[in-house]
Amino acid sequence: MSLAQEAYDSAQPMTNIYNLLREACGLSQAEAAAFHETRLDSVKSWCSDRRNAPQGVINDLQKLARQIHASGVAYAELLKITNGGDVYVIGLPSDEQDARVCSFPSVGAQMRAVAVAISLLPDGSAIRMVERVPGAIPAPVLEREMLTPVAVDSRVLSSMKFTNGKCYTAGNMDRRKYERLEEIGWIKGLSTNLSDVEYYLTNTGQAQLALTRAADAIERDYPNPAPGGFQTRVNSGLRRGPGIKLRLNQTCQIGDLSLYVEKIDGDLVTVKLSDGTTATLHAPAILF
């Protein structure tokens, strides 16, 4: 290594991917601990490289960074519409609670979105920053990324062993597939200790599981034909008939579960549950 390279390297601040993303998201170490729902000591060890940050928390910060940027872009567009290009009045959070009202994990995260918005305003713009006034002076709002469920998600849910609505997972296992189901809204995880997590089915998850099981039952009753159109096996039991079918603007009954179909988009179906919840579910083709 050359002397010039050694001098350059020694002048660079030590950092890592986790720390870089944390700072880019405007989170202090304590705020990051709250965001990840973990101990402050864990965050400190990730920042100092004493321990490698789990891939899951890296993914969380990547997603948050994208959400902050998208929020800033949307806020810039709103400012251009509402301020008429005269003076851009930017609403700032009054405190941490106010930032959380706008769905940001911290004031620092919301200020990152403000900075993105300002960078997208015309050069030379007159900008005035004031404390936000709900209903009068808007501030950036963090919109959560909407995950679209796919076939593999319904299969992961079906593979989980639920007892009385609970599925217990133990040890330091890779839980990313379950975390994805949490984001979709089918399950909710609760850490019982440092390494074990218990997952609960949500109402939406119960509806998805019912759809998947109904499709599986129909598939078993009416096996797919072999190539050429000839069926190679016959179910000797009683036929259950065509089973359920999902039809737009109609109610589908699966056991005690009632689903009103509001929208069908390919293999995605938007339904309203009996409790009034609107949910997007993955529906196998055999249900249409």
C-alpha cells in the first residue's frame, strides 16, 4: 500500500453499512433501538462493529430510507401546488410526538424528508420554515410501503403450525419470511425472549388461510388433468361440487367467514371482512 493510500485511509471516518443507513435516516442510537424494538446495547454494538447487524435490521433501514425519500418527493409536489411558486412555506415538526403523528420514527427522520423536498424546489426559491399547523401548514408524512402478497406468501402462512391462533418459533432462525407476512398484515409477532418469537394470526391472516385451504380442498377434489387433457386419478369420495367462487361485488362464505369481494386484480382480491376491515388477499386461480 502506498503512503498516499495509507494517509487517505487513516483520514476516513470508520463506519459500516448499518451506521451509515441509521444516520441517513436521521435516527440517534436510542431512536434506532426504539425503531427496531431492541435494546440500546444491541444498537451500540452494531454501530461499533462489535457485532454484525442482522440482515433484518439492515432491511428495515433500507426501507425507511426509501420511505423518507418518497415522502420528501411527495411533499415537494404538494408545496409546488399549494404555494403557487411565490414563497414556499414549509411545516416543521414541533417535537418528537408531532413527528410520530406524521408516522416518522423521529424528528431527525422527518427533517431528512424536508431536506429532500427543499432540494427539489426550483433554484432561488423563497423558502420560509415554520412550525407545522395541522390543516393549515402541512408537513411531510411518511407513507408505508404497501407489500403485494404473492403465492409464496400464502404457502409460508399455510406452513406455519398454529395452535389456538398462535405459532411459536424458537432460536436464532431466519425469520424474514415471517417478517414479510407481518408487513402484509397476516400475522403479528411478539418476542417472548431474546431468541424466541410467537406469531398470532390477524383477522386478515385468518381470511387468507381460509382461502388457501379452500383452494387446496378443491384441488384435491378435482386434480389437474395430465398433459393431453386426460385425468390420471379419480377421487373415490363424494364430490364436494365446485366449491367457493370469488365474484366481484358478491359475498363469499367460507365456513363462518364472510368475505365481500370489492376488487379482483389478477390473483389479488380485495375483500371486506365481517368486522369492516378491508384486506388484500392472494387467491389461487381455481377460486375464480
